[in-house]
Amino acid sequence: MRVLFYGTPAFAVPTLDALLGHHDVVAVVTQPDRPAGRGQRLEASPVKRRALDRGVPVLQPTRLRDRRWPSQLASFGADVAVVAAFGQILPPAVLAVPRRGSINVHASLLPRYRGAAPVAWAVIRGETETGVTTFQMDAGLDTGPVLLQRAIPIGPDETAGELAARLAELGAELLVETLERLDALVPEPQDDAGATLAPRLRREDGYPDWTWSAARLVRLVRGLNPRPGVVVATRAGRLVIWRARVTPGAAEPGVLVAAGDRLAVGTGAELLLPLDVQPANRRAMLWDAFLRGARLAAGTRLGIPGAAP
């Protein structure tokens, strides 16, 4: 089958690899190169790098809504389009280009978690199960009829990044099965009444509300790892909390308190004990190592960026 592939981040690479092993990928469409790192040099997406390694033509539209794109995409003669975390909404004229339509590989059990960040929000909201859905795309936001789904449990300490890596492999397998069975599958409409949204993550989503329970805050830490991270302000500067756990105790929300031989943070219920943290412009380190260098003590208040700690 001749496939036109849309994808950008690392999540999409296993699906592209699976397609390259089973079908004729006629072109890859990915987001334009973005500035990255301290030098802000332009960096190609993981999907672009894999496509170039395999000699597949790469297109990088700034806006697929520009009128020239449907005819340019049609010139590749694709039977079907496959979309995996592309990063732009495909307009109807683009969706209609392949003769068998466009299929999306989405990292949730639709209709739950429609949107740009389904993995992160599933973790943040305390789900114990998620999965992958392949569906026939329409003009809505992840609203098209479902083709296949597979569910997996979410580990109690699993981060969004770790979960996304597992879902990426599952999605690749499910996509191959979907294309193999495409003639026999009967798309099932989604139940809009059961829909939930997973909007794009903002930096502000990582500013903790210390009146939340420690368990809820730990889910936030897990869900925002590897990006954008839970960020706090300390007298020693900005600090990203990458891993944390709940520990017994009580203290004023946002205030450091002794918890055995360690320091934890007061919350609305129990204490949050950071495990892995990263000071601004430095590498990640253990919480205890940070405390030794920062010389923070019990009674210190942690704030959010832009506010005094």
C-alpha cells in the first residue's frame, strides 16, 4: 500500500519504522525545523531524521491550510495517509487527498483524552489504564470513527515519557494491524458523551498548587516529565522537580519540613518528597545533593516562578 505519513516527535518514529517495513511510504510530512538548545540552532524533528536516513522525500509545511498543499500531496499518489502526533490539524481538503482517507494513531482510548497531550493528562488525572486508538480522521479534533483499540495499564510510578515510549511501540503494532484488516474493519462512531479533553501543555501547568494533596502533586510531577516539568522558585533559584513520592507527615503547604533525616514539602495532605531535581542551567541531580549545595533548611518556603518563595 502507498502511504503518506504525517508525524513529528519521537512518539511517531516507531509507526514510521513499521510502515517502512510493511508498505511503500511515498513521502513524510513533518513540522518545520525548530530552534533548540542553548545556541538555538535549527533542529530537525526525529521523524525527519529517520525519513532522510531511509531516503524518503520530506515535506515541511508551515501551514497545511495553504491552497497549494492538497495538489502537491496528491501528486504522490498515496492510497492512505497515516498521522501520528503530527502537530497540525489537517484541513478537510488534505484529509481527502488519499483515496482511502486518513488514519490517525492516537495515544488514548478515545473518546477519552482528545487533544495534543493525552499521555500527560492521563497520568496527571490518575488514570490506571490507557491505550492506543486508530481511527478514521474527520474534520473534528480526534472525533472520527474508531477502527481498533488496545489498552495497557499505567504503572504507579510511570512518567509520561516512559508511558509514551510504550504507547509508541503499541501504536506502531496497532497501525500495521489496522492496515492489514482495513477492508474488513467497520468504523465505530465515538460516544461524544464520554469525551474528555487533553489540551496542549503550558508552562503554567507545571506551577504546583501546594494546597493539593501530595498524591495529586506526585501525579503532576509524573505527568509533566519529560516536559515541561514541575517548576518551583527557591532562594537558590528556579528548580524543576522531575521525580517525587508521597511521604507521611504534615506541614504548612509549600514549606520544607523534616521528614526523618530528609526534607520534604508540606501539601494539603501528607508531604511531597522530591527525588530528582534540576536547578536552572545545571544537570539533574538528587534532591539531597541539591539541598547540600543550596543550603535550604526546614521552614523555607517554596514558591512558583514570578512570586517570592
